Amino acid sequence: MVELEDVTKTFGPVRALDGVSLRIETGEVVAMLGPNGAGKTTSISIMLGTRKPTAGHARLFGLDPRDLKARGRIGVMLQESGVPGMLRVNEIIDLFASYYPSPLQVAESIKVAGLQEKATSLVKDLSGGQRQRLYLALAICGNPDVLFLDEPTVGMDVDGRRNFLAEIGEFAAKGRTVVLTTHYLEEADQLARRVIVIDHGKVIADSTPAEIKARVAGKHVVFSTTRPLTDADLEGLPLTGHQLNSHAVRLLTNDPETVLRELFRRGIELTNLEVAGADLEEAFVAMTHSEARA
Amino acid sequence: MAAATATRRQVAPILPMLRKQSWAEFIKLFRVPAFSTTSIVLPSMFFAFIGLGQAKQSMGPNVTFGQYFLASMALYGVANVMVLGFGISLANERGQKQDLLMQSTPLPPIVFFIAKALSALAIAFLALVVLSVFAAAVGGVTLTASQWVTLGARSMLCSIPFIGLGFALGYLASPNSAPAVTNLIYLPTAFASGLFFPMHLLPQFLRNIAPYLPLYRGAQLVWDSVGEPIAGGTISEDWIYMAGYTVAFFVLALWAYRRDQGRKFN
């Protein structure tokens, strides 16, 4: 269905993607997870054929992604793309539907996106969340086999996000393929059965949400010590990452209780102790490091 | 895969797509009052300011100032729609990244361009009708039936090179600079081509460069259609110039389009 084969993409000196290979099969719901600038949007753009790989190949339904036959079977929601403000919601959906070989009825697209009350409003008068739902309507109006969603819930409130994810879930339940990018782990967890983690243009993990969660849902333990620590002091602790900066120590772990118990047992005196949930960025850093070591 | 897709239509039919896209482009332009009123009403307004008072005055053996200025404003109006309609709206659409989403749909770019051209031609035609009705009803300008038809046809034909120029400007100018750039190019050349003042009132250096301006060549053609003889040269020479400008502007537009695409989508 969707295939990247050893794709590298450089923008000037920046290597946005570095030898990415992946296959997405019919009916899969895949979340591409990664921090900002990791290469998620670039991956999607290459899958869609709106950007050309510097090296490697992209295939969509076995075709060049720029082939209109391939484009006719996909629906797309992109970050920051604009739509004409002076068209009404039903007009622009009707227009986009005419681009596709076997589109949905306009009324159905409007209903799926929950825009019934705004059907005859001008696009420019929509709120941010409504606009996002319009993008969803435009993405599904062609009755696509594959839906590409690039950061679809950015700017949505909690209710909006929940409804939106439910709609995508329904779409996927019909056996359609969904590829979405996100930097929210919960979102990936809720929707996808497969999570591809990208960082610095490389795939650093590709497995189920549960496995990814186990790896990244860590805590960080921050403290100062009365004497400088060395790596030897941390030997054998269940850590997924650590930073030692003379007296300041920052640890990343899934099991902070064991780590602390062990540190006390080793007689290390701690001050300014702080334990908090690790943010995703940090978890990615830890993952990348552990990949590099492995 | 081949068997599964064979039963299904693979691309949407082009004609309904073109029809809907053209209509959408038309209402997009039409619903922006700043654009639709200026492009549709402006030529008539200029006619009211400059043409009405002296409409009956003679400009030559068989042409009144009213007839002459109607032809001038007809050309000014249609070309104005092309240069501003495309130049500014296209630059704005790029500024809002509307092309990003369009690029990932199966809409063939050529359908998009033809639709834009058709919608602008429709607005230009509206401007022409409003101007003609105004000049005839309020200014008392009379033309024979064949003169009306010739004027209309030549104005519309002369707008075609400006479609290319509008596209080129739309891809070359940034959204913020587009209005300034297009006006900076368009207004002075309209004056230099004698659309607002008869050529003999212009300074000599402008008269020297005027024959190389597309609006000047177009002006000869529309003036000729209302009875003002061609000022030097022949009709066919003017048509050849217009054809040349058409090719040149469309090549420029294609280059500007490719350059923009290359920047964004490579």
C-alpha cells in the first residue's frame, strides 16, 4: 500500500530523513511518533509525493505517489495548509469531491466531520476547531482507501480531540488504512495498532503502542549529591538514560522506587530530590541513546 | 491489485471537475468585494470621470471621444482583471499555502489553471458589459452592431496575454508585495500606452517606448474597432505583437510556476 524504500531526504545541509524504509499494509492504523523536527512531516510528504526523496523510492499502491491514479485513492490532512476562505463549507467539499473517482456524498462528508450546522458558512468564518473538521471532511470526501493525517489534532480542545479520534477510529474500523503523525503518545496509543517512532530522520522503533509505552513512559529523577558521582555509582540500576554533571544528576527510569532505594543503600546522599513524569522529548532522547548503544 | 482496481474508475471525469473548479474560482473572486467591485466598476468609473464630460467631442474624422475612451477603458478593464485577478489572488493563495493541499489531491494542475483563466475571463466579460451599458446609456456612446461585437471580441482576445502576465506575477511576487508590484507595473504602462490620455499629450520618451508595450498594441486594436485609425503600423502587425506577448508571458508564467514548485515540493 504505502512503501518507503531506503528514503533519504536532505534540505541543504540538513538531513531530514536518513535511510528510512517502511511498509504499511491495507487496514493498518499507524501512528508516526516523534518530537518536532524529527522527520514525520517529511516522511508523509514523500509518501504523498509532494516532496521528492533525495535518494530511495516511495510507492503508493505500487505506483509513483504523484500518479493521479494513486492520488485518487488517498485523503490528506496537512499541517498549516490553507483553504479558500470565500467558499462555503458545502461548496468546497462538493468541489474537492469532484476530484475523486468515487467520492462520498457531500452530505455524508459533512456529517462525518460534524459540520452540519456550518454547512453553508463561509470557510473564513469557521473557528480553528471547525476548520480542522473541515480538513477532515476534505480528506475523506474522496472515499479514500488510505487517510494521511499530519498532526490532525493540533489546536483542538479536549472534546474536539476526543470526537475527532472517535471519527478516525470509525473510519479505520471499515478496514481503511490510516497513517497519522503526532507527538502525543496518548493519541498514538488510543488509535493505532502500530507505532513508528522517528527521531533525527531515522526510525528508532516500530512496534505496538504497548511496547513503545513501556519504553517511554518513564519518570525522571533529579537530585544533587554531596560528592560527584561517576558511572560506576549507577552500575546495575534500571535506568533508560542518565546525565551526570558533577554534582547534578538527572536519571530516566521506569522504576524510580527501586532506583532510589538502591541509591540510598549505596550510601549516596541526595539533596533537592525531584521525581516527575518524563516528557516525550526526553523519552525520545533516551530511546535514541539506547538504540545507539544497542 | 490490478484485478481489484480494474472494476473501479481510477480517475475522476475531467469536465465536471473543470466546471466545478471554474465556478469555484469565479465565486472566490466575485465574493471579494475589494476585487470584484474594483475590477467590474472601475472602468465605468473612469469613463464617468474622464469620458462623460467630453463624450461628444470629436477625436478624428469618424470617432468621438466617447467611442475612443470606451475602447480604452474596455481594454484597461479586461487586462486589469487578468493582472490583478491573477497576480494578487494567486500570490495570496500561495501565501495561505492553499497550494499545499491542492498538490496532494488528484486535481490535474492544468485543470486548475484553465479554471482560473475561465473565471477571470468571465469577470472581465462582466466588466466589459457593465462598461458598455454605462457608456451607451449614460454617456450616449453609439456604435454599430458590428463595432460592438468587434470591440468585445478584440478586448477579450487582447486580455489573453495578460492571463500569462498575471500568472507570472502571482508566482513571482510575495503576497505582501503583489498589490504594489502589479499596480506599479500595470498603471504606468496603461498611461504610457495612451489609455488615459491621447498619445500626443505624452512626453516624447514615453512615445518612443510605447510601441513596445502590450497595452499599446492592444489599444491600437480596440481603437481600430471603433473607427480610430491605427497610429502607425498595421492591424496585422499589432496582432503579431500580441501573439508574441502571449507566448512570452506564458513562458514566463511557466518558468515562474516551475521555480515555485521546485522550491516547495522538492
